[in-house]
Amino acid sequence: MQSLFGNLKRRLVGWGLYPRSGLARFEVWVAGLYVVSEILALIIPASSKWKSIITGWGGFFEFIFIACAIFLLFRWVRRKLLWRLRNRLIVTYMFIGVIPVVLILTMFGITGFLIGNQITTMMVQRDLLSEVSSLETLNSTVLLEVARQEAKKPVGPLHVSTLATGGPASRFPKWTLAAWMNGQPIEIADSSLPRAAFADSGRDFGGLISYDRGFFIRSFESMKTPGGTLRIVMVVPITPEFLSRVVPDLGLLTLSIFESTQNASRGDKDLTPVPVVKAGIVPPAEYRIDPILQFGSVFPTKDWVTGETSHALVNVSTRPSVLNHRVFTDLGEVGSAILLGLAAVAIAFGIIELIALVIGVRLTRTITGSIAQLYRATQHINRGDLAHRITIRSNDQLASLEKSFNSMSESLERLIQEQKEKQRLENELAIAQEVQAQLFPRDPRNIKSLELHGICKPARTVSGDYYDFVSFGGERLGIAVGDISGKGISAALLMATIHSAVRVFELGAMPEHEELVAAGAAAMAALGKSKSPRWSVAAERMQSPAEVLTLLNRHVYNSTAPEKYATLFLGLYDGEARTFTYSNGGHLPPFLIHQSGAVRKLETGGLVIGLFPEIALQEEKVRLAPGDTFVAFSDGVTEPENEFGEFGEERLLDLVRSNRHLSLDRLSEVVITAVQDWIGENEQPDDVTLVLARVR
């Protein structure tokens, strides 16, 4: 069973019919309950008390189902149909323009229908009341003529000229008449008596009378004469012929009475209209759009049985063209002018509405066209097609948006190109960093009488600082510490050049490499175009730091830009003699801290290398004792600043002296940590290089 439901669910999902939201699933459950309740309502007998209960629940479920369906339909329309901007604009225009116009037209239609209803029923009532007035006038004339003849004491029936054929009475077909003098009937020649119910001289009211499913016009007149009181009653039945004459050319007229009928379900009575008199026909259509209109209204009558006012119903089936003729024909030329004016206004309004519709459609297309272009352009950008541009065809705010989009696309394309270039440079810098890392001594060549440690932390990817430990075999070791002007790639390249040149010093001190060094020295001499005898030193055994710095100065001066230079400290340690020979080419003087705590600056030397073609450099030899500590550093250690000033050499000396009992790598960590704490959250301003050596 579970697999059956699973397969059914997968099929419904595949067909797109499975309810996804909780409300949709609730709607399905309500629909099922409604179907069950309807089936039970059909099965349960009508006499059972459960019939009404199940029917009530069915109505409740039906209401819930319809309400949820309307809400789901609205949500589907908003999600599916209103996703496109064009559809949203169309709906907006519908609410702003079309719906108000439809409401106004509906209001005019309802108003026109109500006015037409009042006009048609008023015409019927007016014409009927006019006939009542005419009958009363005729009856008054008959009353006077009968009174004159009664004054002469005639013998036999009275001949009343007013009632003669072709006289005024001929407009009332099937008229009847009764006359009394002091309550005694008077015989009138060529007349018929009304129905017995109407021939009652004691009931002195007239007008429109409803009686025995019929309508009548009754006129009662009386007067005092010398012979007594004279009373006359005239009764005219409202027949189809009479009604057609009274209300001509209006349409199909129906006069109905209201009868009480028993309502079995509610147990009370309803008033049901019963047609009594029909006259006329539905007029033919005069225009292409000339529909049949059904009008109806109640009008007052007298109930003959009760004598009280009752109501009857008049229905008129006609056409707008008939109303037009009846209303405006009565107004004559003024009516025609009004009709023409209304027609002109309607045509003008129609033209204005059509123009507004065309303008709205064109504006909608411009808006939706621009948005569609922007949407397609975003899809191109999403696919990585940054070269796509929108064609601008207008000069409005949407055009400005399109220009901004094109500008954004160009900026993105440029930024991506720059990012690719930056990535390429970063990759090259990473390679340069790896290469430079190979240049620094990774495993200091400690000798028996000297402990070594060095570290360099670049401010950027690659460093312009330099340090190296050059072994000459045995207990002899060279120490080089330098700082290249500038930062970045250019400083790193110059640092690599100096590193290679210093390595010539190492090779020159080894007999097995003398020929190679001689060739390198000759090349350096050719590059410097110098015949100085100092170059021959490299071909011999280069052990003098001052001489090496002199050679490096010429090489850097001749092979680099004028603004490029370097500071370089170069020293030679002899472990057997416990001496240290050095020359300082413009570098920050290293410190030599003795076991006793005394400090000596190693300042002997000269100017920076590479700035002048020839410089004079001095060198000095110092004697070392066990426990002496050598500290060389770059300006990245002593010159970082914060709100308290520079880190300074004094703070560096205090750190080294107070921690000189630690191992060199631990001492280096303490100094570097102190410098980083001094910098704080600011960017590291310069390369940080620290070289330590301790005599054993």
C-alpha cells in the first residue's frame, strides 16, 4: 500500500498536480470531506435527523473549499501571471484606467436603467391617470345633462347626447353607467349598467380600481338638484384595446396584481404578481445595438373589496430607441439638440479613451522592452558574457538605467581583467617569494665556537632586506646583513644580485673555486668598465670585507638605476683567533653585547653602496669572548611607530640584554613579538630582519 501511494505521488509530481504547499494539501482534504458529506447527504433518508446535520457540514466544507480555492488562485496568478513586468503593468493599468471607466460606465448604465424604468412606468401611470381625469370630466358633463333633463320631469329613458355614438364617450370602449335620484335608479337610453358590485351609490370613491383579477376606471359624481340628490357612476374596464390606445407605441405592457400564496417551506405567505392585462408588442430593433429592456414598477390602486389603497405592478418591455423617441420627441428641437450633443460627447469620450489606450500600450512597450533588455543582459552577464551591451534607443530614465548597466558591464569586464592580471602578478610574486626564500640560509651553519640565528619578515610578498651566513671552512664564517632601497619586486631583484655577489666572496675563499671566481670577477670588471687593480682581488682570495663592499658598490652602481642603492654590513668571524673583522656600508650599526652587559656599536665602514661610483670603506677587527652576543637588524625593527613614538634601539638593547640567557631562536621570537605588539593593528611598515650570533 505504501509503494502504491509512493508511485501515485511520483506520478502526480511528474504531472505537476501534486499539492506542494500546506494550504493546497489542506484544500485537497477539505474537498475530500465535502465529497464525503455530499455522498452521505444523498444516502441518508430525508426523514433522518442526520440529514440536516450532514447537509450543514457539507455547506461549511463547501465554503472553506471555495475560500481556499480563491486564495490559491490569487497566489497562483500573482506567482505565475504577474511575474512578467508587462503583465503587472497591464494589471496596474486595469486598476488605474480600465476598472474606473468600467465602474463609471456601470454606474451610468444603472442610473440610465433606473431613469428609463422611472420614465416608462411614469408614462404608463401618467396616461392612465389622464384617462381617469378624462372619465371624470365626461361623467361631470353627463351629470349636468341628466340634471337638466330631470328638471323637466321626462317620461321614459333619458337620452343623453354626451353618450351618443361618436360623442365623447366613444373613446371609452365598454363603458357602463348608473344614475340615481334620491337613491332611485334613473334609466338612461343606450347605456349598460355596470357590474352589480360597482353599481353602489353608497360608495363615493373612484380612480383606478382593482377587483376580481381585473383593473377598472370608476368615476363617481353627485350634485344637489331641486328634485333631490343626483348620483352618477361610470365604469370603464381596462382592456388590452383600451391600454393600447392609452399608452401607444411604448412596447409590451403588462399590468399585474399581487396575490398572496402560501410558502410551505417557511410557513408564511408571499405576494406573487399575476398578469391581468397585456397590451402592445415589443417594438423591432431600430439600431444594431438596440436591446430589449425590461422595466417594472408598482403603482397605487384602490382595492374595491376593502376600499383601501393597494399596489399593482406594471411591466414594460421596450427598447432604448423607443425611449429616445418618446423622451426627446416631446422636447421638440431642444430634444434633438440634446440628443446630438450627447452623441458628440460620447464619440469624443470614445476617441479620447482610444487615444489613451494607444498611448498606454506604447508606454508599456517602452517600459517592458527596456526591462526585457535588462533582464536578457543580466542573463548574459550571469553566463560570463561581459562583452554584451544593451542597444539604447531612447533618452529617458530607463535609457539612463541601460547606460548605467552598460557602464557597469564595462567596469566588471575591466575589473575581471585587472583581477586576472592581479592574480597573475600574485602567482609570480608567490614564485618570487619561494625563490627568495631559497636565498635565505634555512639551516644556519653553526660552528663549534659560534651559535647563529636569522629571520626576515617581509612587509610585502617579497623582501628587500637581506642576510646571509657564508662559510669559509673550518672555524671561519662570513655574516652579511643588508637593506635594499624601496620595497617589492625591484628591491627583491637587487637583493638577489647582492646575494649572488656576496656568494662570490665565499667561493673566492675556497681554492677549488678560484678559476670560477676569476671568471666572475672579470665579468664584473667588464660590466663596470673599470681597469682598477682591485678587481684582481676576486681572482685571488677575497677575505677583506671592505674590498668586497667596494666591488659590490661598483657593480650595483653600474648595473642599476641611479636611485637604487643598498646598505650592507659584511663581517668575517675567525673562530680560532676569536676575532671578527667587519666593514659597514651605510647599514644601521649592529651591537656587540659583551658578557658583562657592555655594548659596542660596530660603525666602522663608509657610505651606502651603489649610490656613488667610488667610495672609501674602512674595516675594523674586534676580539670576542665567550658569551658575547652579536645583534644586527634592519630599520624595520627600530623605526615602527605608534602613539608613543618609535620602537628605538634602546628598547631593542633592553630586550636583548634582559633575555640574553635564552636561546637565540627564543630571543628572536621575543624581539619580533615586541615589535609586532608595538605596531599593533597597523600595517607592518617595513621589512623586519634580525640576525643574532653568540660566541660559545
